[in-house]
Amino acid sequence: MASSGDVHVKICAQEIIKYDLEIKALIQDIRDCPGPQLALTELNSQVKEKFNKLRLRIQDLEQIAKEQDKESDRLMIQADTESQRRQMLSNQTAWRKANLACKLAIDNMEKDELLRGPETQSTRQRKATKESLVETSSNITESLMSISRMMAEQVKQSEDSISTLATSSRTVQETNEEFKNMTGTIHQGRKLILKYNRRELTDKLLIFLALALFLATVLYILKKRLFPFI
């Protein structure tokens, strides 16, 4: 059975994919939008709403990565988060280009109308549409700059994590080398202790033989002194 963390990651990833597809469809609608301004404004409003939801889901995925116990799981989810952020940035760029393309089409329509005659209600609407598109383009640019700053911060965090992992790896290697040196020292000490024990046993045996020889000599001398004829 999958853990609750795995389930949350899958649900979050599915919602991200859903919002990504919806944003792409709305961007295509903006490219194909012939007007009027109200329709374009409505499409841009829907795109903004989808981007807000997508950004929240990406932040949820980033939080899930921070809560992982295993370093490998955390890095994997962080990599997925980075990929989703890059995809969101790509969609932001496509959104801006779609609005600029629509603006160009409206500009061409205004030029044609100016050549045909004086300003009409339709022309005034086109000018209002142009101003709105300029404002929308400015908002999108600000949003892109914000996304870029967020990605730069995330890249910095990833670099810090990699640096920490490299430091931990070196520490583990150094500890392993110390353990190897300690093992060699313990092995050498054990050999010296065994050698000392063997030497001590030999010394005890020699002392015992010397003492036995001494006692035998003393007994022999006493026997000769006390019983010279035996």
C-alpha cells in the first residue's frame, strides 16, 4: 500500500498537470480570439486564476519535498518541482506572446479603420483594447520576473543542499578511514598482547624449572651431608 506521502505527491502532480493543460488551452483561445475586448479580458482573467492555482500546487509539492525523511525522495520531488516551475514559466511566456499577437492583430485592424474613415465607436473600443493589452503585458512581465526570482532562490537552495551532501559524504569517508586505522591499531595491539602472554608463560616455565633444579640440588647436598654413606 502506498504511503500517505506518496498519495499526496500523486494528487498534487495530477492537479498540476490538469492546470497546465487548461492554461495551454486558454492561451490558444487568446491567440484565436478575434475580440471584442470583453472576451479577451475574460480569457485573461481565467488564465490568471489557473496560474494562481497552479502556483499553489507547486508550492504544496515543494512543502511535501521538505517533509520527506529520505534524502533521495526529497531530491527527487525537488527536481520535479523545478521542472514544474520551468513549465509554468514557459506557459507565462506563451501567454505574453499570445497577448502580444492579439495586440498586433488589433493594431492592424485599427490602421485599416483609420484609413477607411473617422474614428468610430469600434475604433474607440479598439484603442481601449490596446491599452488593456499593454497593461496585461506589463502585468505578465512582472509575473515573469517574480517567477524568475523564485526560480533563482530555488536554484540557490538546491546548490546549498548539494554542498551539504558533499560535505556529509566527505565526513563519512573520513570517519571510515579513521575506523580502518583504529581497526589496524586494535589488531596490532592484540598481536602484542598474545605475544606478551606467550612470553610470560615461557618465563613462568623457566622459573619453575630453575626452582625445581635448585630444590633438587639442595636435597642432593643435604643428602650427601646427612647421609654420606648412603
